[in-house]
Amino acid sequence: MTKLPNTPANCFNVDVSSVDPYYSQYNVTCIPVISTKTTLELGCTAKVPKSYADQISGVTAALDLSATYDISTEKCNGLRSFVNGKLLTRNSMFLPISLQGCAIPANTDDFCYKTGDFRGNQNLDLTMNQIIWVLFHNWCCDRMVEINPHWNDEKIFQECRKFNIASNQYIAYNEVFSTIVGYKAMYDRNLLYPYSSLDGRSKYDPHCELNALNEFSNGAFRVLHAIIVACLKMANENRKGMGHLRLTEHMTNPSVLERNDTFQYLLLGAFTQRPNKVGPSFDPVVTRNLRFNISPFVFGTDLHTNDIQRGRNHGIGSYTAIRTKCGFKNAETFEDLEDLISKENIEILKSLYESVHDIDYAAAAVLENVIPPAQVGPTVICIILEELERLQKCDRYWWDNDQNHFTQLQMATIRSISLASVICTVGNVEYMQIHATKPVDPIT
């Protein structure tokens, strides 16, 4: 039996059929999936009577840029320069070098970056995101030094961290999630306010528990793995193509970003390239060739299989249970799914599951009918909206809530920020479309 490389001891394996159209040619009969560590393994569950094991996350539940600032004061201090409130950078542009958690070939000058999240070097898009928010923090520090020269390092750091997190939250809701689920759906749930309503504040609920729904982090949000593309486009200021980089060739090895003008080309390419659409067809890089480490094999893991198994590992409900929870009619037969899934895609599910109640959520969620302007199906929208509402109302430090973290003028400033303005400010680019999440064609 051949397993994928670096198989961990605590894996939650997926058996591969001997007639699998792809893996059988390599004699692969098992895809390992790492079982998520729980409170039971840490001895926490046994201390609380009648409690049950719960999964442990390596990041905070809040939308608080913990991937940039890390999750503890001690770890955050390792990312700080302690000069004018700034985070550590090299040449005022790139992050400090680190080899921890890297997959670097021997006898090379390649490297990884020191980030607030161990996944910060996982792929080039994630790494660029890390760099952008570190640079935006440092840009804020430069402004604060000019405006308040009497402030010390700690004061500047904390104020710019607060501003950076607020900017990120605003952009995430106003541009990113609204593109995924649609603006109207966000407005209807009071997750967005009209720009003219500068006094609009969300309501903090002190009785609400701030956490990430399993159905979100290990279900609905993973549906977006379907949009992953194999090749990352590079483009110049005129959005003319400057080549591509293969996603898998730079996993956990982002050093290519510092060669020539690769960082700027990839950054512009990311806002020019159109992602794949959510549906039954995934790019082969997602279902066959995803490799997170150096491997002697030509094949990789199957991310969609991984997502399905992760849902089982976390005890996520079946597709029928979740659709009922979202307010859709109870499905007792496969035909009852026709309100959300096409007959053609239902046939796919019927060929894989004996009962409609056995359907894994991740398997069916990618098959739902997508109604524009949303980019995902109805139950995915349902779960994402529920998570976004919790993130907003359960976070005492949410940027625009009624706890008055910012003045009206400061709130107006944050609402004037866009992803495009952030990229123009720190990304070393001259031109950016106003709506950064909407790709544009090359300038002729």
C-alpha cells in the first residue's frame, strides 16, 4: 500500500478504491487526513462533568488579524520592531525570514517568512495577504508619528493595530463577503450600512458567544476551494499578462516573491484573474496534485476529499439536516433536493449515496444552484450570513459597534478605505480598479 508522503500518526484516513481513475496508477490506496486535536487530548474535557470533546483552533475566533499579529502577547512581540510602533520588515517591504514550517529544497537560497500564522507561507496568495496587512500597519505608524510625535512605541502600535483590524473588518464585509453572498443578502441581515449612514453602528450582544461555527469553517467556507486555479496570473500596470506561476510549485516556499518584480506582477494578476466557478468540476490541482511539502511523487492530495472527511471528523450534520436548519423544506427523497440542486447534479449524488440522509454537506454544497450576484448556493449563503452576524454582534471589539471604539470622524475615515486604496498605498502599484474584487480586462 502506498500512502501520501509525511503521513501523520493521528490521521483520519480516506480509503481509495483500487479502480480510482487517477490514484490507482500510482498504487495509492489511502489519502491521509489529519484528525483535528480536541480538548479531550489536552485533558480539558475530563475536568468538566458531562462535557464533550471540542475541536481546538490555532487562531482566534474573531476577525482580528490574528494571522498578522498572532494570538498571544509573547508571540506578537516576536513580530514587532519596537520602533515607532512598527512590525518587523526587511527593506521596508518584505517580512523577516524564517525556515520554520517551510518546505525548502536543500542547497538553495529559498526561504519562508515569519508570520503570525503558521499557514502564512502555505501559498503565494496567502503570503501576499500577510505582507499587505503588515505594510498597511506600518504605513499607519508613519502617519501617527507625523500627527502625534509625542506618542511612544506602544501607543502607536496599539492604535495602528486597532485601525488595521477595523480596516480589515470593513473591507471583509463590504467587499469580500458581499461579493460571495451578494450585497442585498448582507444588507438584509444588517451586516452592511449605507455609506451615507455614518452614524450606523452594529449592536454588541454581551450574551453571545464568539466562536466559529463548525458548519462555516469546516463546511460552507471550504466550498470556496472550488474557485482555486492551478496557475497564478502575473500582470503589469496595464493588466497585460506577464506569465504565470504554478500554485503547487511554490507551496510553503514564497521566496519567488522577491525575484525581479514578481510580487507586484502577482498582486496585479490576482485582481485581474477570474477564479473558477463553484460547481461539480474542480481544477485538477485541487483534486489530484495539491502538495504542501517537498515530495518525490508526481501526485498530491485531493482537497475536496479532505474537506468531506474534515466535515465527518468534526461531526457536521448531513446536507439534509443543514438545509432544513436553514429554513428549506425537509428532504426525504433525492427528488426533494430539486429546489436547490439541478436534476443532473442530483443524479451524481444518487450514484454516490444510498440514502438522501447520508449526503455529506461538502459534497452537496458545491452542487447547489448559484443565483447571481452570489457566487455560492443557498445553504452556503445561509451559513456564511449566520457566521458573519455572530462575528459582528459577539465581538466586543468589533469596529463599528455601540461600544464606541471610534469617533464618528474616525468611522468615516475607515469607511472611506477600500481594498483598492490599501493596495495602492502599500503594494507599490500605480493603478487599481475601484472595486478590487471585480477583475478587469487589460488596458488597450
